[in-house]
Amino acid sequence: MKIDIEDISEAGLSVDVSATAAELVAIAGKLDFTLSAPVQARLEMSRTGGEVQVSGEIKASLGFVCSRCLKEFEYPVDAAFSLFYTRQRQTEKEKELTKADFDVNLLASNEMDTTEILLGQLTLEAPIQPLCREECKGLCPNCGADLNDGACACADRHKTDSRFAGLKDYKVK
């Protein structure tokens, strides 16, 4: 859904938006997660001149593959966010960015795409290393057995070589 920033009144604009996986893929090209249901969000927008403040809440259920045991799992997202947009100035020359500049998004036109906002927030909420649970033990590097289900058949091979047993108690001063 595209919103013309001129349509945002002084009282603000409140919008309920949703996006399907197909709409997000159309923008991103490829997603690192799956969606079992459309993403839902409530956006509150206010405008002062060429600057737009967007705050809202996003809800989704992202599907990932655990990076340790390779099982699929659902990752719920229920987060609040706040964004600040300003119109891009054409006359600005190169300058060094300050810390405050990283909090500002530039608008290239008078339209804001809510699907892009949702995609950006989902990307920020997605885990860097998706884990089905924090204590996931993963797979055995030798036989590939799921160590969450118990010890594998090759567990005896993981023991320390007896020739190095003396080094176990060695400490550097």
C-alpha cells in the first residue's frame, strides 16, 4: 500500500496494513524466512512539513530452519517500532554522517510504501542465527544424528585421545 505524504493531515493518519509473502518477495527478491500468515501492522503517521514520523506495532509468525539441528520452527514477532522520514534534498553535497543521521530515512518521492516498512521491520526482528531453542545441541558432525534426541552411536569417538590426556590439566601461568 502506498501512502502519499500530502494525505497525512495535521491530526495524523492511522492505518492498518498487511502484507503477504508474495508482496514481500516482490520487493526483496528472496526472503530468509517463510510466512505462514500475512504480516499485520498498525501504523500511526504524523507529518510536519516534509518530515514524517511513523510509529506502529507489527505482528507476524516467521518460519525458519534451525541453524544447529535443521528442524523447521516458528518465530513469533510482536514488536513496536518508530521511524523518522524526511524528504531527500537534491542540493546537498557529500558530507560526513553523524550519529543522528543514521536515525533518519530519506524519502525520494512523496509516496511511502508500507510494504517496504514492514519488510524492513521484519528484517530487523529476525534472528541472525535462528535457533529452535536456546539449548539446541545440533547434529553430530560425524554421523549427522540429532543430539537433542540423545547421544549418537559414534559418541565414543568424540573422547579425547589418550596421548593428550596429560595436557588436560596443563595451565599456563
